[in-house]
Amino acid sequence: MQKLRIVLPAILLSILCSCSTAEPKTGAANAANADAPASNAAINASNSGAKIDITEGGPADTVRTFYQKLREKKFREAIFMTNLRPAVEGLTDSELQDFSLDFEQLAGQVPARLEINGEIITGDSATVTANIPNPDTGKLELQPIKLRKENGVWTILSVDAEAEARIKKEGKNYLSNVRIETHQDEARAMLDRVAKAEMVAAAQNDGQFADIDSLVTAGLLPGDIKTSASTGYNYDITVAPDKRSYSATAFPAEYGKTGKLSFLVQLDAKGASHLTSKDNGGKPLQK
């Protein structure tokens, strides 16, 4: 099964790192929460890894429970606690399984003891601060997590309003559509790297271009260009017999699943590279 980086930087990691520009007062619970009735069960901070007392059913408890379910690989239950819910509630278990590698990678990044530092509640909005992994570095960083109260239940806002509107429109197709778009963006980026790598190779070799193996060996391209595992695309570079020109292609490993567009990079008469793309049914574009 294809490993999907999809959704990792684009969507799924936004769940793990629901960053915002808000600046909550770290370590201080909202006054209304502090005055909660004694009947509201409080979760002892020392047992949960939190630095504040957590009221059962409150925003901080929602965040704690979400990460706990994620860590336990109860992915559907976890996502149901976020505004990504409409994107998964229509998926069958088999369809959800297509994203299992992404979810499992997320689960492996969740610390055993999630450190929650603060909670601020303003009406039906809340911000919880917690030390969660930065998706780029893997290091724990203090991050604000926004929530919204809906029908008496707190929901984690893992995507912004624009994406939320799109999710409601596309429903169960949303994650698949984003996966395709993400892979296509990554394919464009990889071919841009190819064009730059060929410029360097030509400058170092009297104007002669190089094939994929040579560019990887020289450290000008990453090794994962030789597999579709990272971007969901297959890549090929064809160098002319005299090595004075080249063309590069990228096409989806699984048409309609990892991508739809096929891409072609070729040189013009002045030696400048140009990228073209077309839905070619998953087949490589021809020069």
C-alpha cells in the first residue's frame, strides 16, 4: 500500500499541531472553569501529565482525550472530536484504512504523557496550550489549540474556516482530493529540483546533463525520487545521446488515488526548462 505523505504536512499534521496566532495565558485556567461546580470531575494533573487541573468534558479534557485516542490508534474516534469529522464519518473502515499509515505515524509522535499547560474559555470558544511535537523538527513545542463548543460538546478546530467549508461540501472525498493535490504539488516541486540539479550537473560537466542515478549519487537529488513511496509519483529523466539536452517526466503511481496529472519538463531552444502538465490517464507525457 502506498505510503502517503499527504496529508501529513497538509492535513493530518494540522491535527497534531493545531497552531494558531492566538496568545493564551500559558498555565492559567479560565476563571469560569476554575469556579466549576464540585460535581464536575477533575482529572488530577499529576496523573495526566498536565500542569493544570482538567475539568471532565472541558476543552483541556477534549484535547487530552483526542491525543489519547490518537495514541491508542482509535483514529475514527479521534477525528470525530475535530472539525474534520465530515471528512471521515462517511468513509467505510476499508476506505479509512487507506490513510492508516499516516494516522499511525501521527500516533507514534504523540507523547505518552501529554503536557497541557493552560486553558482559556470565552463563551463557546476556547484555547488550550500543550507541548506537542513540531511536525518539522519532531521536538516538543508549546502550541495553542483552538476549540469550539457545538451542541454542548467541545470540538478541536484542526482546519480553518475555508477548509472546513470545503470539507462540508466534499464530505468523504475531501481527504482523497487533498491527497491528490498534495502529491501533485510535491511532483511539481520534485521536477523543479530536477531542473535545478541538471543546471548544476551541466555546469560541473562541460554542459552535459545527467541521468537520475548520477544526480542522486552526486547528492543533487534525494534518493526517494527513485521510488513513488514519498510523493505517490514515478519519475524518469531521459538524457539525449550527446548529453546536451534532457527531458523529465512524473506520472502518478496510482491514477486517481495518488494523483491525476502527468508532468513533463523539457528544454526550449535557449536551454531554459519548461514544465507542462495534463491529465493523461496516468500515463507519462511524451516529449
